Amino acid sequence: MKITVIGTGYVGLVSAVCFAELGHEVMGVDIDEAKVAKLKQGISPIYEPELPELLKRNLDAGRIRFTTDLAEALPNSKVVFSAVATPPNEDFSADLKAVFIVAESVAALADHDIVFVNKSTVPVGTGKRCEELIQKKLQERGVDFAIPVVSNPEFLREGHAVHDTMQPDRIVVGINGNNEAKELMEEMYRPLTRATKPIVWMQRESAEIVKYASNAFLANKISFINMMSELCEATGGNVRDIARGMGMDDRIGPRFLHAGIGYGGSCFPKDVKALIALSRETGVALPLVQATHDINQHQRERYFKKILDALPSNATVAIWGLSFKPRTDDMREAPSLDLLPMLTAAGHSVRAHDPIAMENAKAIVGDGIEWIEKMMDSARDADAVVVLTEWDEFRGADFKKLKEVMKGNLLFDGRNIYDPAEVEEVGLTYYGIGL
């Protein structure tokens, strides 16, 4: 089947490459000429394990191509995916300008029946609006092509996106009464459904909500355990024990019950904010969602205050980890983007290290930070080390060596990856969360 994917950002590129790996003929479309030029050479613009190998293999096999010209991509395409960005506006609502532009552009250029699929995370009602825009454009052209709008949200974890695409827990598809579109979606996903990966069929409005609901629920688990971490610090409890005791209940489960400095990235913050905006728009109160956001902000702020209060004047601070999570170079909503300027504004010197994300961080943060290529070199003569991302190389840190190279003795573990006793045994002072 020929498929067009519009938008070669995180979701679009992973989806396009994986569809090609499943045997489809895929055209990736993006307005960024430099990005498309790199993709044609087999160079991925994002860091994601396994993606570069799949990209090269499918380029070599001729199953995937890239262009800046939508008119080149549409002929003979049976399904068009919209995978453009939907960032939050200042009022937390999703910015849907790109989604609507894509819908109108497809309608303006289509020369046959085609299924339009929203892969981007969009608020409930977006599919209906896309359908209206498409029909208006078709009427203006005086043509009667059938372009039904389908919702097919992604559930990708950065760092595991290829696995999540090829071996999904479920494939959610929202279609409002179009059997032809349903048959095409079934055909397209057949390589996965043959491997017993289920398609969950539902109304389009339900599919638009389910992605937000899933991410908000997971974010709520994170905020809940972080709320408990503050209670533990006030009472002498240990949040690790709390999480273990809770997680052994199979009604709760252990995942997303790891206390830290809160969630970041491209999904949880954006989707929680979008639900808050939807709550205001509809008048439907969503207090748990609002509390999830508020607790996440509070958790980050209170830990950063702990760091600033403990540091000596004009300290040298080593930052371990810049991306919002390991196995990605994504800096969106990363805690480092808040902490680095706070440290420099307070008169401290910052030496930052990340295995993958330093180039992206440099482009955002700018001057005033010393960027160090090796983990231990960043800690040399430092008064304090702050762990912001739980990369595996940080988990295996040699505390004895760390104490030897540091000038001071402060270790701030913003991800609770260390055993306080092991850290303090070598003479370092440990600052965790909820311990």
C-alpha cells in the first residue's frame, strides 16, 4: 500500500520508517528542506535507537522516499497521515494551525479518494473540524472525492519508539461510520495484526480522548508518588519503600511510581496542559488533571530550591544529564532548562555533561555553560554534582573516584538512582527525594 506521512518529526519519522519496514511504500513529506536533504542521505535528524538502521535499510530497498512537495507524494496514496506538531499555546490549548493547514492542503491537491489520518495528538473535535475544512475545500474545487478523517493516535515512548511501533500494546483507530476507511486501516496494519497486535476500534471522538487520558493517568501516577515523597521527607518515611509496597498490589503496579523531579518531554506536559485547556473550554472540571500539573511544577521547584540552598557561594556545579529522559536527545520540558539558568543567575559556575543531548542543549541554553564530553571530567574540582537524567552510565558511577576528583562533597540525585548508604560511605553528602 502507498502511504504518505506529512511531518517528519519524532512521530512522523518513526511511523514512516516503520510502515516501510512493514512492506508499505512510504513518502515522507516535510517543509524543512535541510531536514529532507539529510533524510534522503539516510541521516536521521533525531536520536532514537534502531531508527538509523531502519531508515538506511528502507531507503536502500526503495520502500521509503522523502520530499518537500506534497503534490509529488499524494498520487496513488491510499492513506495520508498528518503527523505535524501540536505544541501548547500560552493558555495550554493545543496549537492546531499545522493540522488544519495539512487537512486543507490534502483536500486542495487530492486527485482521488483518500483516507486522512490524524496521527498527531489532537483535542477531541479536531477530526470533525478537519472534515469540515476538507469538505469546504473539495466543494470549492467542484470535486466529490471521499476523504474521511480517522483518528489513530500514537503511543510511543522516546528511546523505545521503534519497538512500540512494531510491537504495540494496542492500535487505537477512531472511525465514524466509514467502512471503506476501516477496511483500508485493517489492510495497512495487517502485518501487525497477524502477530496478534489488536486494533481497538472506537468512535473518532473517543480515539482523540484516549491518548490524552492515557498520558494524564501516567503523569498522575508520577505526581502522586512525588507528592508522597514530600510527605516522607517531612515525616521520616522512605518513598522507595512506599512505592514498593504500593506497586506490589497488582491493581496498582510498580511502573511510574518512581519519585524524582517530575515528568518532562514532549507528551506528558503537553497532554496534561491540553486537558486543562479542554476543561476550561467545555466547563467540565478535571481537578485531578490540574493537580497533576501543579504537583509536577511544585516538585521541580522544591528540589531546585534544595539544591540552591545547600550550595556554597560561587560554587562549581556538575550537571549529569540534560535531556528530559535517557535514550533520547529531546530537550522539551527538560528540568535542565530550568535549573541551568537558575544556577548561573545565582553566581555559580556550571559544567554540563550528557551522552547524547549536549548539542541540542547548547542550541537552547547558549552561553554561560561549560560543556564537558566525559562524565568524570565534568565533576573534576566541582563542589557539587547534580543528576538530572538517569542515563545508565550515571547509574554505574564510581563513588570513590567521584569523591577523589571533586573539590566538594555534595551529590544531588534528582532521579533517586543511588543508594544513599553507598554514596555516604565514601564521604559524599547525599540529597535524594523522599528518602
